[in-house]
Amino acid sequence: MMNHEKTLELGNKIIDRLKTIFDPEIPVNIYDLGLIYKIDVDEHSKAHILMTLTTPNCPVAESLPAEVKQKIQAIDGVSGCEIELTFDPPWDQDMISEAAMLDLGLL
């Protein structure tokens, strides 16, 4: 069983890496945009990420999940990454972090 500190440390590294990935239509990283619904790291250090897109017809519907998977798998200590795409609940502007709302001039 993996210890709690290692799981937390990997989770934080994953969040930091997610903050380097940007939605091409909105100049905010996908984490602060609210596109990441859940991050789990199992006892084998494999990351499971539940995410969405701003719209089901998003132009990056194919490339964005692949980019997330590739960047998360590249983190030292992560053994693999599984991406699950969902549109339930559908993304809306209420999911954007307060800091990102300020950056976008929405607050």
C-alpha cells in the first residue's frame, strides 16, 4: 500500500503539471478552468484523471486528453495515466477558479 504522503506529493505534482496545459480557446490552464473533475493516484502510482472539455465539439477533443496523458505520464514517480472524458456535469463558467475569473476579467 502506498503511503499517504507519496500519494499527496504525486497529486500535487499532477496538479502543477495540469496547470501548464492550456485550453486553446480560453487563455487559462485546464486546472483553473475547472476541466479536471477528479484526480486519483492508485497504490501502483498510476494516475486516473476524470476531465471534461468546454464543449463536446471542442476543437481539441482528440488532442487535449492525449496531451494531458502524455504530460502526466512524464512526471517522475507516475507509473501511468488513464484519462476518462465526461460531459456529466457539463462544463460551465461557474467551474472556473476565482483567480482565473480575475485573469479573464469576469470578476
